[in-house]
Amino acid sequence: MEITVQAGQSIFDICLENFGNLDYLVDICKDNNISISDALYTKQKLTINNEGLGNQKIKDFFKLNNIKPNNDFVNIQKSVNFAFEVINNFVFEDSNNFIFN
């Protein structure tokens, strides 16, 4: 079957949603000629061969509750980078006082 990547989804999210675990992560990558470390883009099409594979209870739970795993790694990374930028602008005078540079 063909699936469409939602904004912020990683290959790990796709695997979890479609297999209920991460056991078939490498298979998805091989089937789609991508690497585990590749960033996916919104509306990217991926082929998923999950018929009868994975944890059916988890797959059913996601489907019945309309859950689409989405770790939004790109925005998480942006938030972490921003936090470090803010921290780098503080000048620590001692352990109890600091000022914004």
C-alpha cells in the first residue's frame, strides 16, 4: 500500500503507525530506497508492505483512535537550538545571579 507522510513525521513514526513496532524499519527503508537517517518531507509517498505483519493490536488502536505518531523531530531540533542560543546570551555572575547579555 502507499502512504503519504504527514508534516513532521519521521521514518520511525511511519513504522510505528503501520507496524505497531519498529521491527520493520529497515524493510521500509529498503522498499523505498531511503536511509534510516533520511529526513522525510510532507506529502512524500512511501510504499508500506504491512499486511499481516507487526503488532495488530497497536495498529488497530492507532487506526480506531485516529492516531498518527508524529515526533516532529525538525521542530524539536529547532527548539533545542533556540534554547542553546538563549542560554549562550546569559552571563552568569555566580551561581545565584545572572544577567541577559
